[in-house]
Amino acid sequence: MHVGILIRHPYKFLLFLGLLLFYCAPWGTLWAQPVSLEQLLIRSGATMQWNPWRREGRLVKEGRVIVFQPGQPWFVLDGGRLLSGGTVIERDGQLVFSTEAASAIYSAFGMEDSLPQPYRLTTILIDPGHGGRDSGASRTWPVDDVLHPLPEKDVVLEISLRLAQALQERYPQKNVLLTRDNDVYPSLEERVAMANGVETGVREGMIYISIHANASLNAKAEGFEVWYLPRDYRRTLEDKSEGLDSRIAPIVNALWEEEFTHESVRLADMILDGFSGNLGDDVANRGRREESWFVVRNARMASVLVEIGFLTNPSEAQRLRRPEYLSRITEGLYNGVADFVRYFESKESYF
């Protein structure tokens, strides 16, 4: 499968296009519906080579070659035929094609310029933390003079199983996956490998939700929080850059990082809202937080780590023992995920 890049309406890219439209205002409707390089590559199935010295791009597909230069209203097909129509603009290393330019390229590659398909969130991966030999945080309770443990691994598995069932019933056409569904211990590497091994198509996406219970040396610490990868953390999304010139790949990689971060923030906020609506004002909302946890920094998709509460807080641990409270946590998670699905699948298809 050809792998290009899918820009799924990132907010900074929209700001860039807004400035571009303002800058190019004299060109009128020529730029009413611009097409990004990334969208062009996905829809055409072409690969791209870029010569920064000559400021020249080469689009290649099935033996056909289209050469263009930003700012020039023409293309050269197969080294001899001159195509006119539309212009390409380069700003800060990013290329944007007018609708006429994109149409000319699609036509040269023997394609119909059809409207893009809507976005779909096809996979939801739920990761109950710990398991097996790794119990995570724990609390013990005396019952008839016998100490009974309340390990994190059991609490988060119960919530995860309930969440998976609810989402499967709501979205029978989506893949709702669990990294574990019993008391076993998948390594962190195995959990991430499972996530990154899921295949998604053009304009399709997935999310990764790791569920944990918290612990602190401060017994008064309480409440829920959601973590995501820091915005300035740099990583390489290698398989998202295949088929691109090595000089263009860093730009593509940065755009993927930006998109995943933006979606992770939206998912975190929606889960927090879901918790607040279901758990009430008596349970502290500790908010959205940044940290480069192993799973969120290695999962190549929108990903969050959810802390449902503190087992080291006596009052909160007491709540986490009650099935009714676990149901409320599950419903909060469910509402947050459902809100994100609606957000993701209702985004406008500008690119």
C-alpha cells in the first residue's frame, strides 16, 4: 500500500492556509479550495521528489512524471508535454496546489477529480495498564480481620472490559480492541506493537487509550487526570514518510506529529469533560497533563493515558471498590470517546 500523509484538518495548517488566502487575494476564486501536497499524494497515489536547489518538484506514478516549480502556471509531463492551468505556492517548505493545478495533475495521471471521502475513526484500542505479575498500585482492606488487596490491574481491567463492551454495542462496524482481556502482562513494547500494527486506510484514523489508577506519597492527592505527549517532544514516524524525498520527509513527519498532538489534546479534553459530567463536582478534575510516557510517545496515533483516581487516597480508594462508581467512570470514558468520534467524523473535507 502506498503510504503518503493524511492531513486531517490540523488547526495550525488551517491558520497557514488562511494567511495564504489573504496573501493571494488578488487571484480571486483560484484558491477557493486549495489542495495540500499531502492530500494530492494520497488521492493520486504518486510519489514526490523535491530539488531544493532548483526549487523543482517531480510527481511520479506508474512511469508518468510531472515536473513543476512553485509560482509557475505550468507543468511538464513526461519531459516534453507542457500542461497549463493552476499554480503551486511554496511557503515555509509547504506546498499548496490550486484546484485547477490539482485537477490538471489528476487528469494527467488518468484520474477523475472526485470529492474526497469522509473521515472515519475505524479503530479504538483500549489498554488496561499492568496485569499478571505487575499489579500496579495497590490498596488493602481488612474484612473480618483478613486483609484483601485492591490492585490497580484489577480495577482498570474491569473498567476497560465494560468500556469495550459499551463501545462495541454503540459502534458495531468499528474495531474495538483490548491489549489484554484477562490477568496477563503484555510488555509495553507488545502493547505499542499491537497499536502500530493496525492498518488504517486513507482518511481513516484510530485512537489509543491507556487506563490506569494513580498513586502518590501524599495521601491527600485525589482526582482524575489525562496525560498526553508533550508538544515539543520530537519523534520519528518513519512509516508515515515512505515514498517521499528524504528532504521532504522531515516536513511530513512534523505535520504528522502536529496532527497527532492536536487530536490527543481533543481526546483528553473530551474524556475530562465526560468524567466531570458523570462523577460530579465532588471528584477533583486534575486536568490535562503532559508527559512522555512510553505508550504515548511510541504509539503512532492520537493517544492518551488516563488516571481514574488515587488508590493511595483512602476516600477515593473506597469509591474505587464500588461497582456503581466504576460504572460511572466507564460512562464518563464512553461519553468522551463518543464525543471524539463525532468530532473526528464530522470534520470538513477541505484537503
